[in-house]
Amino acid sequence: MPTASLRVIQNTPTLREMTADRLREAIFTMHFKPNDRLVERDLCDQTGVSRTCVREALRHLESEGLVERRSNKGLYVTVVSPAEAQQIYEVRGALEPVVARLFVERASEADIKALRQAVSHLASAVSGKPVRAYVQALEEFYDALLRGSGNEVARRILQTLQGRITYLRTITAAKAQPGRRRETLALMRAIADAAAERDAKEIARRCATFVERSAAYALQVLNAELASASAC
């Protein structure tokens, strides 16, 4: 007797997914700031969905590292420590140059065009406020790089960190002066140029340099915030 199909067809996001998306965006736009307490009852009132739905959405955000549960105190927006940030950048520093090399070897012309388009979007967002469009353009750039690399394992590993990577980008981008953003744009453009020239060695070097620069600035920002909080 044939086994019944277990396939689940889902063409639209669930209410839980939509709630998680809305709360995630609220964190990325700093509507909810680091160390803010998240009260289920208040979130139900703000989102208009049930407590069960909010609770499931919060569990999902907790798995992404954007929300943390504190013993006997409830749920809070994550505060990324300098030590955790350092570890995240260490993973990026190990994987992204390899991904970039693979992009040079495997990417189609459409992939290179997508990388160029992301740079164009970043250029449009460099001077904008708030910083969300700027951060989204950086995400678009790295999404294109990962797709073109053809390495799904590396992509899945980095996706597990995606929430915290975006969170760190949001925090640091909010502190960055226009000159630093313009420098970031120039570095992204240089990575795209190396991709178009199919220069594997150079693109790996440029990606490694960019991650090192990002890590140094993030640690500077986080240590300054930690010192400020300790002084209060």
C-alpha cells in the first residue's frame, strides 16, 4: 500500500512568520533597542495577534540570537558583547574569503550583475537616514556573493548568524560617520571589480581586509557602549 505523501504545501507565510518578521524589523530599526524588555502582553497589543503567536515568534527570534531569555526576568533584546562579536567576525573572516574565491570560479554574468546592482543600491543609501536601507544594501551584496559561490553549506552556516550579523551592522552603521560609509562603498566596489575580473586571489584578500576592518570598528563601538553603560 503506497505511503501517503507528507509534503506540506505553503504558498504564503504563516501568522507566526509574519509576526516574527515584524518584530525582527522592529529590532533592526531600533524601535526595540538592545536591553529593552519584551513583554508578551504589550507585544500582543502592538501587533494585534494572539499571545501564542507572539510567543512562537519570540522563540524564533531567540533562536536567531536577537532575543535572550534572562533567568526569572523574562525576554530582552539581545546585547551583543564584544567577545561574541569577535567570534562572529572570526567565523566571517574564515568563510567569506573562501566564498569569494568560489564566486570567482562559479558565478554567472547574472551573479556579477547582481553584485554590481547591490553596490549601486549601497551608493544610493550611503547618505540616507535611517540606516536600514544602507544595511539592506550590504545584505543584498553578501546574498549575491553567497548565491554565486554555489556553496550551500557555507550559505547555511552564515545564515544561522544572519540575524546577529545584521544586528551588528545596524548598531555600527548608526554610529558611522559619512566618511566611513563612503569608504565602505569604495571597498565593496573594489570587491565587485575583483569579481568581474575573475581574480580569485584579490577578491579573497579584499574580503578578508573588509571583515578585519568591520571587526575592529564593531569592537570599538561595542566597547565604548559597554564603558558608557558601566559609568551610568
